[in-house]
Amino acid sequence: MIGDLPNDILHRVLELIPIQDAAKTSILSKRWTQIWSTQPHLVFDRHFFQYVSNKDASVASIIHKILMQHTGNILGFHLMSKTHELSQSDVDQCIIFVSKQGIQKLTLDLAKSNAGKYRLPCRIFTCSTLTHLKLSRCIFKVPDGTQFPNLVCLELNRSEVDRRRGSEGSLILPMLEILKLRCCIGVSRVNIFAPKIENLSIVSSYTVTFQCFNVNPIFTSIKHLCFNGTSLEVDETLSQTTKLLSYLSREENHVNEALRMIRTVRLRKFKGSSTEMYLIKVLLAHSPRLEWLIIEQCEKTNATSCKAHLWELISFHRASPIAVISCEEQLQSLYSCGELTYTVSKGTDIDLFPLLFLGL
């Protein structure tokens, strides 16, 4: 019988089904009542919001009731709705409550209200138990000296650091391994200390500067690196590009120390500018453990330019004998049309476009 399974397995089962269905199990028996009241991971997603909407009930009151009836630690709290609004005060109450219950994983993905983005309460920055924090469409101020001693993964999507005077701060993340920034604003106002970061993704976050990462040398432990290609355009982010290239032009031993752990690099919206080509050249020459350099071509780039870029890319020296250059989208169409014909052995581009014997 399923009811005879250990508590942790039953909790996992409840976590995988819609929370409104999980709540209904409490009427089955005293055992199931106890299982539901101690459920450590609470997921309020679009299915929950749609269910409540069809019942013409108050979302806030139902969430509040579930939290008040809970008797154990709340290790995971996930509040996700892109269509249904919640008031600032209602969400604040949830955050304050779960921050006292040993919360480890917190996800906030809230619909933008008439008042704007949800403003994260300062209480969250004193929550030392957090290991995973994912925020979407939020605005917040980072108090100077904020520490998340156990945070392993931080994801910010369409979020904003408060740009008012005095909102600059430092964020100390000694255990952070994964940092993902997508369409964020004002991140450069925060000085981030993350010495163990391994996976860094910055997409369409044009205000991010390399100084905001308080790591010396830059990216000392990075294994997976992803940038939106437009952030490498000189005319759009001259200061960032200049600082990055200046760093990459230092003495070889300094550069090698910073790049020696990188295994994957992804460049999006690649246009083949001199800045982009130079960056790729340096990455290939100074990344001895590099496995994949993934290039996503800008849609506006024509086939002739693609050929020229590929010819130049394959001529670059590679410190890693297994480094593979993977060119996607438009470059792939050249291959499928037969314009790129031959393949070569390991250590070169075995993915799609190894060598270009055009016209042979």
C-alpha cells in the first residue's frame, strides 16, 4: 500500500502533484493528514492559480490557510503566476513566514501588478538557510554586507536592483556555484563576491560590468560561461568590452589562471565583429580544458559572412586538444546545403563544421 511508504517518499509524491490535489489527501486518514501538514515543499504554480480562479476563491486566503496549518519545516516555497496578481502585503507575509521555517529553496515568479514589480522585503537577506534563490520580475535593495553562507544557485530574471541613492551594496556568496542573470537591470550596483562560481550566464543584462564580480583574478573557477553576444558589441557596451579585453591582454600566466577551468562557452547573436573574434581567439588560446565553444549566429548575418567567420575561427590556435567549435542556426544551414563538406578527426570541429574545403 502506498500509505505504508516512508514519510520522505510520500512527501516527494505530494510534491510532484498539483498542490490542490495534495491537500485533498489529508482527508484519507490521520497518517495522510500528518503527511500533508508536514509537507516540506510547497509549490503554488499556474495550475493552482487556475484552480482557485475557477472556484472564485481568494488565492491569498488559501495560501495563508495552508501556511497556518503547516506544522513542520518549509524547505521549499515556490510562488509562480504570470497572470494572477498578488498584493505586496500578501506576498510579504508568505516570505516572512517561510523565512522562519528553515527555507532552503525559494522561487518567486509573480505577475507585474499596477504598482509595478514585486519589491522583495529586506527580511529575505537575513535568511542564512537559503541554498537556491530564483527571482523573476522583482525589485530589491541589497543591504551592504549581505551574506548567504549556504546559497549554491542564484537566478535573476527580469529583475531590478533598486537604483535609488544608497542602494549600492555587497553580496557575499562563499558557496555559490551557479549564477544566471537574464534581462536584469542595475546588477552592477551590487559588488558580488563568489569565489566558487562555476556556471555563469549573463543574457541581455547590459548593465552588468565585470567589476561587480569581486573575484581576483576574474572567473578563477568558471567551468561554464554563457554571454549574450550583443553584450560584446563595442558600440553598445564599450566600457565593459574594453575592460574585458584589457584583462585578457595581461601576461599569459594571469590569463591562464583565470581561464584554465572553463569547459563550455556559449556566445549568442554572434556577428563576427573584430571584438568578438578577438575574444574567441583568446578563449581558445588560453583555455586548456575547453570542451565546447558554442556560437549562435545573429539572424541578420548573411551566408557569405558565415563562411568568412568559419574560415578564420578554425585557424585559431587551441590550448585544448578536444575543443569543439559548434556553430548553430544559420551556419548549420550552410552545412545542410552541402556548402560545408568534409569532416576531420578528434581535436577539431567534429560537431557541424570542422574544415571548410569549399569548392573541392
